[in-house]
Amino acid sequence: MSTPVFKPASAMTFVNAEADRVRLSDFCRRVEGGEIVIDLSEVTQCDSAGLALLIESKRLGRDHNKTCRITGITPAIQSLAEFCRVQDILLT
């Protein structure tokens, strides 16, 4: 059985962060297994709301008894996470 993968919108911004949060919450509820992957490889934009969604994804995973692993972190997202001093949250 492969690990379920969630792909957020390509623009993880204030405009669509709430819709992605709802989709992610539903995804966590529906999938089986103890791990989910958030794949950021197709994300082209990310602002503070998108970063907050990534932090929230860790909590949603825990709330649904799942480990949440984030993959495909782009250099831009990594830089934003470092600037906001939350890079360790995303990598754990």
C-alpha cells in the first residue's frame, strides 16, 4: 500500500489557503494508514497563509493519528520558512 499524497493548490496563498485546509482535513479523515505526504513539488507561490497551512498540516495529521511528511519543498518555500523561523516544524 502506497503512502497517500496530498497536493495543495499551486498557489498556496491567502486567496486559497482556507479551501486547501478544508481539503486537507477531509483528506486526513478519508485516508487509511498512519502516514500522509504533503507534496509541494507543484507549488509555484507561497505566502504566510500557505506557510501556516503547512504548519496546520502537522496538527491535522496528529489529530487524525497520522504522521505528516512534507516533500518537494522548493527553495522559495524553504527561504520563507527560514525567514519566519519555522523550518524545523516543517522538517519534523
